[in-house]
Amino acid sequence: MDKGLVDIGLLLEPVDMEKYDFIRLDIKEKWVVLMRPDDSLAQKEYITAKDLSDLPLILPRRMSVRSELTSWFGDYFSELNVAFTSNLSTNGSVMVSNGLAYSLVIEGAVPFLDRSKVTYRPLFPELTATSVLAWKRGQPFSLAATKFIEHLKCFLSMDKE
């Protein structure tokens, strides 16, 4: 959006919204851990910070999102073995499927992954995030983009009534 390549973006919070107008979505995304289906952690119902404390991890590259995870890990954060950072869950899943690390992603990214090569388990205690539909404040838009934003505002406000 900042480079003018797209008019509207779907952004995972936390994100700096200073230069954007936005609509916060009511959907809460759960954070999960990706692993190989044959991994011993795949037998567990959920994954704790202690479970991950000595394993190679792939964390999100964005510092604001990583800060949320840092808080979730609590005292275990200092013990973490962060092998990679990535903003694309598909890239992380390739590393997971090859046994290189465990990746922390939002559950909404999972349907796009090859479930024969990776599986996932939720974090406990549960960690969630929200998303926003955002567009650059003061930006002149095409008629189509303007009408789409108007439709989004109207449609999404109907859910709150």
C-alpha cells in the first residue's frame, strides 16, 4: 500500500495504523505450531512454551508480531532457539516438512499448506490475533476501489447491529 501497488490490504495486528484508515475484523485468529505429522509433539492436544523452549523455531519476521509471541513465551523466551524468521507461512512449512524447525503461524494460514507434510497444534494458553482491512488515509482511489471500500464499511457494519 505504501508503494501504491495495492489499494487495500488485510493486515495481521499488531500493526502501526497511523497512516491508514481501517476496519477491524471480528474474527480472532489462533496461533498454532506447525510440525511434521510424525513428530512426537503431534500426539499432544496443545503445545506450551515449555514444549518449544529447546526446539529450533521459525518466528514471524515482523517485530511487533514477534513481541506478542515473546510475551506468550514468558520466562522461556530467553531459552528459545530461533533458527529462522519468515513472513510467509508457506516458506516456513517447507522448512518444517524437511524437519528443520517448528513454525509459529496463525491458524488461518494452515488450509493453504500440504497437510500430508505438516500438521499443527494450538498454543496453550491460547494466543489470538485480529486482522484489519486497511487502506492508505487520504489516498485518491479509483471508482471501483472507492465503491468496494464503501461496500465493506456497509457490509461489515451490518454484522455489528
